Amino acid sequence: MRSTPPARRAVTMTAGAALTVLALTACGASDGGEPAEDGPITLTVATFNNFGYTDELLASYTETHPDITVELIDAASAEDARTNLTTKLAAGGAGLADVEAIEVDWISELAQYPDLFTDLADPELEGRWMDWKVAQATTPDGKLIGYGTDIGPEAVCYRQDLLEHAGLPSEPDQVAELLGGDDATWDEYFAAGADFVENSDAAWYDSGVATYQGLVNQVDQAYENEDGTPKPLATNTEIKELFDTIVEQDRAGLSAGLAQWGEDWATGFQKDAFATMLCPAWMTGSIESNSGGVDGWNIADVFPGGGGNWGGSFLTVPASGSHIEEATELAAWLTAPEQQTAAFEEAGNFPSQVEAQQSEEVQSHVNEFMNDAPVGEIFSNRAEAIESNPFKGPNYFAIHQTVQQGLERVETADADPEQSWEKSIEAFDALGLE
């Protein structure tokens, strides 16, 4: 999933400290929890944002498992979920849910400590997910620590009415063509934005940090080499170029300068603050929930630079749990095609499960709020357009955060771009990575 929304910023402690504490914990990790007691039990599932797990869906599990009640623990944000997870893992795992959701940007870091998680590998489930989704949750020694929930193929969501009022093409196929169609580029996306802001009081997109996410997700090895060694930020020219690109668009008035998931961002949907946004499948639910009845949203089956994937989550079973066998069975059920299809229909989370992607329910699904956009077809096309799975090593999340914070300083605090970049370098150096 999204997740979340996956790229949400903030870490519980410095990356170096978290890794050190987790490493010490992993050395003494248990081989598994106590066997389940006889009689009824409650299994807890910890998520963040909206995984599409309704009360009705969870109750249906109890119908076929009468001795099991499933309780959902939904954190207020992905940051809160990560804080809870890493803090409790560092303390040995006490207090964690039986099933813990994790976001894709965390998984390489957590995969360094496989003893903290149950090995979920099951020959009967082979082929259930897209191969690259399984690879993301597989440790170097072949242990599978997470079952894939959703993926985040990206399109462009936009306010059809605002584009029309600005004199730009506004029908979905026209917008896709405006941005370059199958050969869409970032230059064309930004050029269209320049035309828009000349003829509108709204910005072109919501957030420079979010737009940077779309750019960096197309870099094969953004912050780390393939062997996991970090690239010094001070000499990472590819990332600096992306940083400068986002600053340039901000200075040209294309960005609304809103911090995603903040209160100003949420109210911006109702105040016509921006016309477009990069839109992984899971974002459609957030757009609808924040729009407060505002009409006019639609989706163009296009994405600058080709395909892109933003977010996507996994369900893990902590090794410290008391009901590991039952929790593993529940995690498998929640990521089965029927439940992934239900989650897509409920929250827009596009399935990572191959059978669910190809189902009639997904392929024919339309989003009424998005002007009846054929979201099943659109996000299937966008998933097929993803040509690579960029490498995200154990330090990805921490390094990514230093760059995001640099862009936030420029957009929300009007910091000098070069000074803010230098602060990002200082923050990277403080991580003490080698």
C-alpha cells in the first residue's frame, strides 16, 4: 500500500541508532512465540493509513475461524507505525501486534534482522505475487519476512474543472496526450504546468517533495550502490540534479508548497490549491477523503518518464508473537486474491497479487468519485509500464529523509536552496554511514 501514504517522513530515532539497537536485539531474538493456547484467541493486526480492512472483512474471517477474533490497530500515520514497530523490536518485540504492516521503504532495513520476523515462505503460495514484490521481502539468505499487500503504480490525478477553466485539454485521453502519452516526459509535465499557472490562480501540483518522490523512484540506485554501500550525498550529482529540478519548479510557481499529509495539504483539496498530483493507486482514497465533496477529479492514464511505483506494503509476523501459526495463516488470508480485490474496491490499493490483478472485479472497477475513471484498467496499464524495480538498500529510508527535509525547508520555510542542500549533506554525514 500504500503506502503509504507510504513515503511519509519521520523516523523514530537516527538510522544508525535504530540499526545498532535492532542488531543487538536480533542477536538474542527468540525462535518464536509460545504455542497458541486452547480456546478463543484475539489476533491483532497493526496497519497505518487505510489498508481496506473493514470490520466486515475481518468479521468474515471469524465466521470461518470461530475461535479467532481479529482486532485492527490502525496507527494515525505511517510515522507512528514505524516508531511503534522499531521501538518495540529494539526492546525484544513485547507489545507488537500479531501481524505488523510495514512499508516498502523500511523493508530492506528490517530485512537485516531476519530473526525478528517469522519466515513466511510457503511452497503453496509460490507464484501468488509479482516476482519483484516477493524479492523486496526476501532476505539475502532466502527468508521471506513479508506477504505483499498492494503496489503503487502511478498515474496522474487531476482536477478536470481547473484545467478546463485554464483553457487546457481536460478529458483524460487529452491530458495524457498533453503530457506526452506513452512517451511522456518530466519536461512536458512541467511545461504543461507553466501554461496552467499562467492562466489560473491554482498551483500545478501539491508538493515538491511528492513530485521528487516520482522522480527518484525512477532512479535505479538512488542513494546506495547495488552492494548496499551508501553513496556520499555531497557527490551524488544525480540526486542533486533532481533536487535542483524541484526547486526550479517551486520558484516558477508550479508547486503549492504543501507538506503532504499536513493540515494545510488536506484543506488544499477543498480550496482549489492545485490541479494535479502524482497518483499511485492508493492515493485515490486519500484524495476522496480530503476533498470534502469537491467534484472534478479524474485520472489520466499517463506518467512522466515512463512507469513508476510509489509505495506498497507487506504484512509481517513478528517472531516474538504468541500465536505465530495463527497469525501466519491470517496474513496469508489477508493477502489472498479475494481479500486484495476487496481492499482495492474499498480503498483503491492496487493488488500485488497476480490473480487479483487479472480478475474481472479489478479490471472492470471504476471510481465513481473520480468521474467514473476506469481505475482497474488504468492502474493495470500503469503496473505494466513499470520497467524496473529500483534498488532500495538498508539505508534508503534514512538517506531519503535527509533530501526530503531539504526540499521541505525550501518549500515551506523559504530556505535558501543551496544552504538547505548543505544542511541535507550535514544530516547525511551525521548518519555515520560507511
